[in-house]
Amino acid sequence: MCRRHDIFVPEHPVRRAFIRAALLTVLFAVSGAPLHSAPPAAGKQLRKILDTSVSWSVRDVSLGQMLNDFSSQSGAAVLRHRLLNPRQPVSIDSGFVPRIRILQQTAEVIPGAVVVQTDKYVLIGPQLQTRRLPVLLLHSAQQELEWKQLPGRPIPRQATTSFPQSWQTPATPAEILRQAADRSGIQIRNLPQIPHDIWAEQQLPPLTFLELASLVLSQFDLYADADAQQPAVTIRPIAVDEEFTLRHPSQRDQRDAIQQQWKQGPQPRWSGSDAILTATIDQHADFAALSAGPNKAAGNPAVSPDSLQTRLFQLQADRARLGDVVATLRSNGIPIQITGEQTPAVNRVLQTIISLKAVSTRQPGSQFFPKIFGDHFRTVDVRPDRVLLVP
């Protein structure tokens, strides 16, 4: 649903602001980056790339093109979930921030989207499906370990070996998995369960078959259930109410913090610093968010479509007094909290005449409010339900 609220301010320099919830359109294909001569970065190299601070600025660029450019310039594999529209326009003016934060800012422009960082790639997609991916990867790793521990080694080594993964345009998910299964010596049962889809070309770091299957199948709410005794998997729908047991690794110093924060759902059993949890897939996803930390598998926090961080705003005026801008926003239901608002120092700041050219086009609140207040307040904290200004 698309909503528009027009703000009319009679006889005032600030004529109107537009607030609109962006449309989320469903199209096809994982975002494809051009194939490179070498696989994208993984492991420590990927973490270093994503932790490196850079500046990124685009205006009304399609999501697909933005992610392709980001992948090409950084050397990281950044994937788009098939349910995100590659033509969705995005505008980002990141400032000098870590690359992972740029991707999170991109997700904040798209209502309901989050970012998940794994050891091999980054995925941006709808919150529900994307947050399940780390759980499916943990499940795959557990299945691979059980294969390796079988007596007599009935599972061929290549079934748990990582291979560089790539495909050309056009590719179908079923064909991608079939070719990977042939290479790994794994039989796929129930392959027709995968819906037909067309994906753009993509190159990924080395992945095992089950790691690749987790990425591909999660986009259709499916998963690969490994046979306990032979190199075969059965494609099954994700059962959201079914409980299963997973071991969640964490740092030893995280255990107390996780225990304090994890109040809902079943309680884990601890083995050293690892948590062994029996729960549904979405309960596992919530727990994985705590275990992984703020910038890795947890993804960026879920943002409501009505959040001030993601809603689109626009002010059409050349110049205005800062205090009048605050009054206008408040009169239209936007909570602005100013620390020490009644003090003489803040009052002098609010008398400042400012240019509004930087906010003359529609942009998310995460960018809109800092552009108005960032030069006049030490802190501009844009939260989902209010904006906090600290002089």
C-alpha cells in the first residue's frame, strides 16, 4: 500500500512535505554481479572489506545496479533476495561509514528489508526469509558434520568440499543445484519442488553443496534435508511450527549477555560457550541474532514500514528558520525531541536561517533529518518513532 500525506503550511516558507511508504514490488532473480576472474572475498578478507569505512552517494539508482556496483568496487559478493524489486530506486548519502553500514542504509530505504552477513557473502532481502538463512546454514553445517562422522566413510569427500560457485544468465535455481549436486556426488530428491525462476549471472566464493542449497532454497521457503546414511538430500518445505535442535556458537564472553537478553521462547542448554537450542526456525533466527552480534548474521534491526527511518520526506522551500522547520514537522505528527530546548543556547540555534535545498527531493528519514539538523546539533538520532536532537 502506498500512502501520501501532504503538509500545507499557509504563508510559510516551508510549503509542504511528502511522506510516503515505498512500494515493495516482487520481481525475479537474485541480483547478479558480473563474473570476475577470481571468486569474491570470503572469511577474514570479507570481514575486513565490510568493516572498512568509505563514502557512498547515489540518487534514484536502481537497487540492482547499486548492489552490482557495490560488489564490483568492494570485491564482496552482495546478493539480493529474489523477492526484492531490482528496479526499486534507492538514494544513499552514507557519509564516511563501514561498508556494512552502507548496505544497512540501503535496506532501511526498502520497507521490511534487512541485511544478513555470512562468512561468504551478504544478502539483502525481506526480514522473515532473510533472517532464516543463518539458521539454515547452521543446520547445513550440522548435517555435514554428521556425514563426516559416519563410520566407514560412506559419504564421498566432495560432498562436503567447498567449490567456487557461479552461473550464467539465464539460469534456473533447479539447474544451479543440479549442476552443483553432480559436482559434489550428491543425489537430489524432489527437485521439481523448486518453482521455475530465472536468475541473472552470479559468482560466489567456494561453498559446499549444502551451503549453496541453503542460499537457493531459502528464497522459496524450502530447505535440503540430508539423508543420514548416504549422499542424498530431499527438498522439503520449511515447517514454521516444527521444532529442531541446533548448536549456536558464540564467544565465551557473550554467554551472560545472551542469557540476560533471551527471555522469550525455549531456554538453551549450554555446552561451554555454545548454546544448544530446541526451537522453531523463527525462534532460532531470533536467537542467532543475539549470538552473532550486531553486524553479522543478525542483520540490521527490523524496521516498521511506518518508521521515521524509512518513510520518505520532502520539504519544498529554499530557506527557512530552523525553529519554524521544527514546528512544521511537529504539527504534522513527527516527534522532535530537543535536549535543553528551553535554554538560551538552543534558542539561538533555532533562530538560524538554513537552506533546504538538500531536502528538496524525497528521501528516507535516516537521511532527511541529518541533512536538516546535522550542522546545528551534535547528535541527530533518528529512531523509528521520534527524532532526538542533542546540541
